[in-house]
Amino acid sequence: MTHTVPFVLEAWSRQRLQTVERCLDDWVSANLDTGAAPGAPADLVAAMRYAVLDGGKRLRPLLVLAAFEAVSGHRAQPSTAALRAACSVELIHAYSLVHDDMPCMDNDVLRRGKPTVHVQFGQASALLAGDALQAMAFELLTPSDGSVAPDVQARLCALLSRAAGSTGMAGGQAIDLASVGGALTEGALRHMHQLKTGALLRCSVLMGAACGGASALVIEALAQYGNAIGLAFQVVDDVLDVTADSATLGKTAGKDADRAKPTYVSLMGLARSRAYAAELLGQAHAALALAGLADTSPLGALADMVVHRSH
Amino acid sequence: MTHTVPFVLEAWSRQRLQTVERCLDDWVSANLDTGAAPGAPADLVAAMRYAVLDGGKRLRPLLVLAAFEAVSGHRAQPSTAALRAACSVELIHAYSLVHDDMPCMDNDVLRRGKPTVHVQFGQASALLAGDALQAMAFELLTPSDGSVAPDVQARLCALLSRAAGSTGMAGGQAIDLASVGGALTEGALRHMHQLKTGALLRCSVLMGAACGGASALVIEALAQYGNAIGLAFQVVDDVLDVTADSATLGKTAGKDADRAKPTYVSLMGLARSRAYAAELLGQAHAALALAGLADTSPLGALADMVVHRSH
């Protein structure tokens, strides 16, 4: 594809993120107990809002919307289904960070430059806020107002639950947990990351594609794209853990090395890790070319961003 | 309704529970990493199995199946949708117990007469197993094999996510947490329990009704039935906490009183609590009569069991 106007990811993202942030803000508070209509308790909603709002790169929502636009040909207003999908996957990501930061897991006190949820609200509230955020992801995907077709609702719930569960994110975290202090082969490390981070990134792309009504061939190509950027994301994360400082990362740098966690850098060294990330980026672009879609600029630019980011 | 053969809940339940136990056993292990096909890590699946299998009254699955039978007129094999719904609601219940028992919550070491999940597997594994069980509930509801119609999948996910989340179970637990050591009015106590326990019991009934294709009027009557038994369940729980011993309960008795948690017994005394449970049972039966269904014996008998149980 050639464009007369070059694609600028920042401008594209800024527009979409305004909508995503507003929807997250609205939807996370939509159930709040108002006194008039009994609903979610204010303390719990406060912890959920703290976990979700005002922070994060929102990579997953952007992937959902980019895939939706690539498949549907829309460029402007995302459909309600795509917006709900975008926010639901971010809720899953946010809940996983809340639980992951808890003392019995990574015991982290700093996240996105702020105290973590359990530091701010206590462990019990953090546990419950995470649990409620996971449920809310599926609430978002199943509106009763007719704005999302039932078969799309079902498909989105199928994709998200599998990416979040024992064969996805939670499964990957369990492997990660068991691997601390031990040695992993490159294959085992890849498997762990495919589940832990890759599944949800890939799912974001596939949810966007499902909202746009993609064909099986396109879905297959976009799944390959999702696999490549999912893995690249983690390789780059490992590189940044040793090359960036905590202020840039917004979280504690060097913590993986401190804990003798297996990483790509510890396994293949810095130079080879960087080369691997570049190779995966090439695979992502090749998959996009294979999809045969009219305009995949946002997806392509997001892949570049995943590999070239500084935090 | 008169029957020539009197309805025996125990025989009815035994048959259904065989199927439910077998399905839970199969489905919780279905994702297991076999080496050939990469899947869920064995450690995580072991903790999930421990949390779910071989224990519990399975009240929620039985409510799903009883409501399905009442609405559909079927009496024999439950539909795939009803079975999946029955198991999914039990997974949500099981995950909530795992998280609820953790040191940062109730810090319980005994559950169903066995060490709790975090005692057996460690806190991090308990946290992840609970998270993965919640996701798996939605996996169960969204099979890709055509066995459950997409609109039914969407409806079941909508019901379950709302019953589990911030306006349901997790919300109720947050209110419970905030209420320890404090005073609640009867209205506030009822609101807490409607969310904490009531929402999932009511949801079980409504999921069964959705699988059977109930009319709006029937759904309304069954929702009333669900509300009544949901509340009755908690009132009886509070009564048993002071009248039964730990061996009968399979969990630590007297713990609510020890922690100065507000309960129905502390609020209205033992005699009035028992009378209230009986009143709620009457409401449940009245709602069933209102539903105008041919045979509600299982639902009626389950309501009796909720109120007259000894553990």
C-alpha cells in the first residue's frame, strides 16, 4: 500500500485513546451504588478505577481497534462491539497487574509511577478489585441493549476467556512462578511467554477482527501477526529490564535479573535478543502483507512501536 | 401439583450429581498440557482440580438443572447448555472460596474438611488457580462445537458475569470486608448478602431458565424464587455458624461471632432468624406457584433443603 499522506501513529492513537479512556471511565463506574439504585460498593469501585484509569500504554485496546479498522475498512468511529472489546481486554490486563503485584506474587510497590493497588487499598481490596475487573470484562462484552449481536458477544467471550485462563495468561503466570531460580530452555521460555503475555495480545487482534467480520484466511494471517508481536513484546521487555532505568519504565527495573528469573537476555544475551526482536517484527509485517487487507498501517505501526519502544 | 410417585430429592440429586461431577472432572482437566498439545501447566491444573473436585453440596449446579427441567419439561438428560451452565456457576463458586480463604481475606485453613488451597499449594498458586477458574467458567459457556446456540452463550455469559462481579459476589465480599467490627442495619446486611451469596444462587436459577427457553413471566417468578432462597441460604448459614460444630460444617464454626462480623443472629437473635428463614421459604414456594410450570418439585425440594440443612 502507498499513501499520499504518511500514516502517523501518534495522531491515530491519540484520537482512539480519547474514546477508550472515556469509555473505561464511564463503564468502570457504571455499576456504582448511587443510593437510589443499589450497585457496586464505592470502596471497591474506587480500587477498580485506580487500577484501570490514568495509566498504561493501552496497547491492547489499540490493537483491537487497529484490527477492527483493518478488517472492516472503517476509519473513524469504531463500532460499539470494537470499543467494548477494546476496553474488556484492558480490564483483563489491569486485573492481572493488580494480582501480579501482590505480596504473594511479585510483591511490587510501584506501578506506572504510582503505589500499587494493594499498597493503596490493602491486599483484600486488591484481590477483590482484580476479581471484579475480570468479571466486568465479560459484562462489557454482553450488553443487553442490542448494540452487539449475540453471536459476536459469544465469540468475543470465547476468545477472551481462553486468552485469560489456564491456557493463556493465568497459565503463563503459573509457569513463570514455577520457573523462578530455575533454568528454562528457549522453547520453554517461549511457551511461557506465549501464554503469559502473547495470548492476550493475540486475542486483542482476533477480537478486533471478530468485530469487523473477518474471513478465516484473514483471521489466520492476523493470528500470525499477533503471535509475532506477542513474543516480540516480551523479548523487548526483557531487553528494557536491563537497559532502562526505573523512572523511564514506571516500574522497578532490573527486578528479573535480581530474582534469577529466566529471560531472553539471560538466555541468549543482549545482542541476540535485539536481533530476535527485529526478526519477529519482520514476521509481523510479513503476516500483515499476507492478510491482503486494504490498509494495515495502524497494525504495522503498532508492531514497530512494540519493538522500538523505550518503556 | 399432585404426583402419584412422591418426589425424592436425594434420588433426583444423586443422578444429576454423577453427571455434574464427571463433567467438572473432564472439563477442568481438558486444557491440561499433554506435551503433544501445549496447554495449561500441570501445577496450575492440580490446584484447580483440588479446589473444584470431590467436595461441596453442588447446590448451584442443582439449581441450574432443576430450573432447566422445570422450564423445559425435560426430566432425564440435561441439555449440553444446562450442564455447562451448571458447571460454570460451580467454578465461580469454587474460585470465590479459594480467594476468600486466603490469608489477606478470611485466613481459613480448613474447607470441606481439607486444607484450603493456599495451605496445600501456596498463596501464589491459590491466587492464580482462582483467577483461572473464573476464566474457565466463561470458557465452559462458549464452546466452539455448535453444542450451545450463540444467543444462549451470550445470555449465560451476561448473567454469570453480572452475578460474579462488582454488583454481585465480589461486590458483596467488598461490603462484607468493610463491615467487620462495625454495625450494619438489617437493610444493609440484606443488601450485602443479596450481592455476596444471593446473586450467584439467583443466577443459577436464571441460567437454567435461559437454557430451557423461559418466558419473561416465568423468568420473573423464578427470579423471586432465587432471591428468596438466596437470602434464606445466608440466614441459615448464620444460624448454623452458632449452632453447629466444625466437624458437621466441614469448616471452622463460630468464626463470624469471633470476628464480630454482623450476622442475622447477632442482629435479630436465633429465634427470629429461624422464623425469618421459614418466612423466606414460604416466599420461595409462593413464587414457584406463581410461575405456573407443570413440575417444580426439584426446585421446591431444593428450597426446603436450603432451609432445613444441617451443614
